[in-house]
Amino acid sequence: MGVSCVAHLLKALLLLPALAFSQMSAPPLPALRSLELISRHSPHLEQVFVNFLQEPEPEAVLFGIKGALRIRDAKALPLLEKIARRKFAFKSPQDAHSALGG
């Protein structure tokens, strides 16, 4: 993955939580932290994370991104690059917060 794709992916990781979790009473941190318990050598989970990357909900996509990066899923790379190139609806987390009535 090129440097610009990595930069876009990092931007996505920073903005997605603000967009997706701002309406929830408690962010699902235990679910995201649980990914750290998965062995990096878990190829049997590749399709699971690819499926999450294809879901419409931003929370599922974030889980898929973190999971695919955890196990270094080569099958997920085209989807990760596609996500990294997407335009954002908001320029900053504050814009998202304002749009949601905060």
C-alpha cells in the first residue's frame, strides 16, 4: 500500500469513530479491543473481515478495517484501498458533531 493510501486510511480511522459512534451512548471499545486478542496468524478469519468491510454500517466497516489490518489480510487489500480513497462527508469530527445536532 502506498504512503498516500496509508494516510487516507489513517484519516478514515480517525473520522469514522466520530461519525459512527457519536450517536451511541457508549462506544463499543470492548469489541474493538477484542481484535487485539486474535492471533495475527488467523487466515480462517479473512472472509469474516472482508464481509465486515462490505457492510453499509460505518461501525462494521471500522471493525473490518481493524480486523483485516490485525491479521494482514491480503484479500482485504483492494477493499481497504477503495475505502482509503473515498471522500468524506465531513471535513472534521466537529463538522460531524454539528450535523448530528451536537
